[in-house]
Amino acid sequence: MTNPNDVLTLHEVAEMLNVSATSIRNWVKLGYLEKAGNNGISYDSLTTFKRDILGKEKLTQRANKSCKDSHNHEWLKQQILHEVQGQKPGDDSLSHRYEGGLSQSHKNQEGIFYTPPEVVKRFFDYLPDDCSSFVFCDPCCGTGNFLIEAIKRGVKPSNIYGYDIDEIAVAIARQRLATVEGGHEVNLAVQDFLNLAAEDPKPQFDIILTNPPWGKKLPKAERDDWALKFAAGTSKDSSALFFFASLRVLRSSGYLGFLVQEAFFNIASFESARQIALKQQIISLIDFGKPFKGLVTQAHGIVLRRESPQAGDRLLSITAKGEHSLPQYAFSQNPKSIFNFTCSEQDLRVIEHLFKQDHQTLAGSAKWGLGIVTGNNQKYCASEMKEGYIPVYKGSDISKSGLKSPSCFIPEDFSNYQQVAPLSLYQAPEKLIYKFITSKLAFFYDTEQRFILNSANLLVLKDEFPLSPQQLAELLNSRLMSWLFQKLFRTRKVLRQDLESLPIFVSYFERYQRFCEQDLLEFLYLREVPSGTYRVIDANR
């Protein structure tokens, strides 16, 4: 039993509340939790926090859900294992019940999102028709959907291997396979595939298809260690680690298929994984939409063959709009090797053309700041001006055409807030403020030292940058730059690293004193076409 005088570590509290350590640090700063010792949290303050604050005051959505969205995993485990023996042949209700019994917070913590059968089948469609002689592996087999489909597609059961650290899922997979002809021959093990792949001599497989854990909460030291072992670079998410580990045990000319979160295709931290993928022959990139109940993240698939790509190699892009062929090399030309596979080939040609034009970038050329994070907008934000309050602008106040009147006011005492950028940035004589949550760029040139909330961000150009802040705002607000941003990054967040990747056409302003969208297109040898895209009109001039 815990003594009220006990001191808990920051990470122990984070684990108990099922939130990040960063959230705990912020709640300490806001006075919700009390520090004890150098890096401890007092048990008494945690008890008070859970009783009076958690689930009542508006913190983070995940924090409030953590006290409601939970399950007794040990009870569920024992219940399911007890019922496995009595499960009727061919009855998948136990599998569905186990998956349904897992809370959303547990799934998020472990990165568990079980693959629907219709998604599983799609991966096999891009493999050779005859897989009977291949050795197949699912490194994260769960309750066995990929394994069962492998048998149906003609893979010999004795050549099929499935691994998972969840003994309940493996027990269910074993029971389900027993109802499939030859299923008892499948090689199943409760084992961490990362450990297996790191061994020497390592196993070798001809086909690896899987849905790895997405964003599983691993200690930093463990993630760094795996990344070093598998030469994963900066791609340290659990899904990326399984990707590198799988390539390590995939035979030459073997096939690899992964179901991953959309971020794998476009976020900077996965760049190392994309670069390695581009050194293979990519067969297809697939947009599966949102196949997981309760998860807003888009799911994408990648199927590749472990062969060096050849000039002229093309891949199959599969989206809700249909299937079309794209040149693989085009993604190598993108910033961060982004897989913007929902683009048409014409779009990719225009993007390549734009980056070939003379340009600079904002990398190293600006100071960046986040909007004020109060930690509790409900507590601090007022809809009317009060004594001691100041106006702040939200992202929704910013548009290409201007800035709305403020509708939000906060106390001027910034010591109350969770995060505040240096005041010198807010008070700069000239700065750009921009909407953060959007897919269309919207910048405002500010000369009145306005303050912003965290739904907006800011940048202050360094003196040596050749454009004025007003010129930069005009360029970034253009239809062309919004189109480029959407086609490249396919995101609803305007991230600094993405803005720093965009081409800034300084030489346009050396020729034209005033900004005009049509002049910009002519300068760049482009024409806007009715379909909402662009066409290169003279790439050789």
C-alpha cells in the first residue's frame, strides 16, 4: 500500500495516468501537481489531482479519457485464455470479443490496431500468383488474420511463421488456425520479433506482411538502442523499427508489405525509413482511409520488393479515386523524400519543376515562435475585454484577406501559462502570424505586436533574408504555394519544418515590384488549369 508521504517519480505518475511525461511536467508548472525532491511528485498531490481535477477541468482529451477509458487487462487475459479451449471451430467471436475488450487507451499505449480482413486481403493482391514455395512471416501476428490469409493464398502452412508478444492474441491465433486445413503446422511463438531480427544468425523470409504497432510507448533508451541496431537513423517510432527489422530478415528479391500510419509517408521523423524504402523496388502505395474504429489517423499501405530500383521503375498508386502508375524516382526528388502518392503524374512533374527553379528556403532564415499555450483555455480565456486582460488572436482569426477583430482575451500575467514564446518575438516590429491547424496556408503581416494563442504560430525574418515580411506573406498566401503545400505534405498542420522546405522565389521580386499571381505563374513557366492544378508550359526556357 502506498504511503501518502511517498514520492513518485515523474514517469511513474505518467504511467499511472496514461499520459506523457511532458504532460506531467506541464501540470506541475500549472500547479496541479506538487514537486517533491528533485524530480519527484508527491503522492498526496496526485490523489488530490485525480479527485478534484482529472475529468473535471479541461486538460488534454487523452488525460481525461484515461480515467474513463480503461480495462482490467489481467481479468480479460484470464477470461479469454480460459475460454480458448471451449471455442467452437470456425467461430471468430472470441477474437472479436478480445479486440473489443481492449480499451482505446490500452490500444494507444501498445500501438495495437487489429487489421480488418478486407485490408489484409489487399496486400496479397500485389504478390506473385504462386507463393507455394515461399517462406512467409507476420512479425506482429495478433489473432492471425495475415496467417490465415497466407494459407488461403497457397503458402504451405509449415512455411508460415507468426510472432507476437501478446500471449492472448497468439493463443487465439492458434485456436483459429486449428480450424483451417493445415493450420496446426503454422509456426507460432510468443516472442518479440525485434529481438529475433537482431540475432545472428538471423532467420530469412521470402514474404513479410504485417501491421506493426503504431507509436507504441517505448522508453527512449530502448528506442535509441533498437534504432542503432537496425540503422534506423531518426525513424524511431515502433512502426519504423519493425520496418527496418523486417528488411534485415527479408531475403533478396523478397516481398515486404506494411500497414502504417499516414505519418510514415510524410512526417520528417520517418524520413530515414522512406529513404530506405526508395532503395527498393516499390510495387504499390495504398490509401486505406480510416479502417480502425475510434482512430482518426489515416492508414496507408506499402508493398515493395527487396531489389535495387531501376531507372524508369513505376509503382501503383491506389486511392479512393482509383489506381494509376507513378514514377518511383519522383518521390526521391521531394523534400524529406515524402511519398505524396495521391498526386497525379502531372502534379509530380509540376512539383519537380518548381524545385528546379532558382529559390531559397526559410531554413535558418527566421526565428520561430508558438502561440501562447495557457494550459487551460476554459479557465483563462474570456470573450470580453476585462481589466488586466489583453487581446489574443486565434488561428481562426487569420485569413489570406486579413485579420478578424479579437474575440478572445487573457490575463496579462504570462507567468500563469504553460508555454510562452520569448516576448521579443511577439513584440517584433514586423512579424508573420499564421494559422496552424489548416491545410491551406494563411499568413498575416503584423506590425502592431499582436499576441496569439497556440492555434496560431509566428515567424520573424532575420535581417539578411532578401525579402521583406510583407513580400513573403504575399508569396505564401498565393494559390500556387497553398497548392504546393497541400500536394507535398497532405496534412492539416502547418509545421515549421514543412514551411522551411518550401521554395521561396526571391528572384521573382527582383523583377516585379508588386505581387501578382498571374505574373508569378508566368515567371515560373506555369499555367493554372481548370482542374485545380498546374501545367508546365515551357520547362526549358
